[in-house]
Amino acid sequence: MTAQITSGLISVLLAGAILYLVRRDHLHGSYALWWLAVAGAILLLGVFPPVIDWLGRVTAINYAPILPIGIGIGMILIRMLKMDIDRSRRERQIRRLAQKLAILEQEIVELRGGSAAPGDTSPPPAPAELPRIAGRR
Amino acid sequence: MAEVVRGVIAATGADVLVVSDASEDDTARLARSAGAAVVELPCRLGAWGAAQTGMRYARRHRYTTVLTLDADGQHHPQELPSLLAEQRRTGASVVIGTYSERLSAAKRLASRYFHLLTGIGVQDFTSGLRVYDRHAVRVLASRHASLLDYQDLGVLMLLRKNGLTLRELPTVMSPRSQGGSRVFSSWRMVARYMLHTTVLCFAQIGTGRRARLATTGAAA
């Protein structure tokens, strides 16, 4: 019974932390859904460990405790794959944005008709102009 | 730098664009004073990221032909007219200026290996001295080309996948005036590059042949 209390406590803490983060809007859209599902699974397995034994019987795996560990590692791998896919997508976006930014900057220089270079070599615009350009204040 | 820009203008009369890959020296100022338009990238995107910026600039400004050459003086602007003539003569989408005398043993071996792997028989596949036509520029300016790192086999495979034709033309080049080849500088870099490109080949293998079959099928 003590083991069940320990695992129950840990799972409630983990699930609580995830719930808190989702509620605080630190996790976005589909990520929030994924993590809520993870929190649910942790709660279920942690508070009712017999579920694991039942799962072992259903799947005919002799040593049932390996089941959640195996599934967990599998899920982590899938998650990491998804992260790398996302990172590649983001890298593509960043590269294209940088290119577009540089091209537009060149066009601004051309439109101004000056030989003034963009970037750090150009004289900064007068400070008084900045708020008006940015449309703030 | 300024010499190269002036050389290109003198040899071809073309509009010149210099892409500065976040360089901090006065490349941009020198190039501008020599009569080139200059695009300055806000962060380093590498050789291909910079070249692709040029492709996107070309599309935006509706240029139909793009010539690329390195600004370090290894490519001679005088060679450009013959590359253009070769393209006009053969109707190829891409003409690559190669300099076979410069090829080291390692590079020859690499090119033979990649020929086996991809079926692309370009000797000097890292040469940045190239002519691209409108179709090639459209393909290379697209999102599909944005995750490439070098102006090399990845680019050529993508072009072939889209059914475009490649030609090689022997040219004369100088040794680089500043720095050596970024890729073929040390054995570790070569190994890294070979592995990287091999993976790229495996990702692309077969797709070119299927695409070609599809186009002949459509024509028949």
C-alpha cells in the first residue's frame, strides 16, 4: 500500500505540474493536448498500479512493469522525432525570413536613392522619427 | 571584390548583385561603389543560403538568367560569356563552369562516388561558377531548396528531380586569393561533408528517375 501511495503522490505532482503549465498557457495548442493526455496516463497508472498488471495480462507480457517503461520510451522517441521535424521546419522559415528581410532592406536603400548602406554602417534614423515609423506612442 | 564586380559588368553588361553573408568588413560598401546592388543577410546562412538569396532576388526582379560566381577572385568574369553561349547553344537549364586541373585526388574520388550514387556525372560538382535559366531559378528559389547547405550536389539533384538538364563546360580558374575551399579543407570536414551529402543522396535517390519516367509518360 505504501508503494501505491508513493507512486500516487508522484503522479499527482507530475500531472498537477502539467495541468498548471497548460492553464498558465505556457504550452500551446496541440502541445497542451499531448501533455494533458500524458498527465492523464500518469495519473491513471500512478494511482491505480493494478492497471499495469491488467495490461500485462491483456498483452501477454510476463513482466508487466516493463510495459509502461517501454511505451514511455517509445513515446519519448516519437516526441523527439516530432521535435526535430519542427526544428527543420523552423530553420527553413528562419532562413527564408532572413533572405526576405535582406532583400527588402536592399529595396529600401534603392528606393531612398542613397548609397547609404543598411545594417550597422548606415547612420541610425533620427531618434525622434522612430516612434512615428513604428506607430507607437 | 570591386574588381570582380567591375569585371562582371565589363564582360556581360549584366546587373550585378552581391550577397554579403553577414560579413563585417566593408564588402558591401566596396561592391556598391563598384556598381553592384548589395543584399546583406542579417545572419550567416552559408554559401547556399546566400546564393539562394540571389535566386529569390532574381525572381522578385523578373530576371530570366542568373550567373553565379564566387567573389574571392577564383572565378574569372571573362569566362561568363562562354558559359552563356554554351547555355544558348545547348538549351540546358544549368551550365556549370568546371576547372578539372584544380581538382584534387580527394575531390575526384568524391565525384566518382557521388556519380555512382546519384547518376549525376558532374566532375566539379562544388563549382560555384554557373548559369541558371528561368526554370532552374524558379526551382532553386522555392522552399524545397531552403534547407540545402552548399551549392553542390543537393542543388543538382533537386534540379534533376524537376526534369531540368545540366551541362559542364571546362573553364579556367585561379587558386582562391583568400582562404581555401570551405568543404575540402581538412579530412574531418571532408568526412562530415561526404556523410552529409550521402544522406542527402539517399533521401533523393530514385525520385529523379521516377520524375523522369513521369515526364516521358506524360509526353507519350
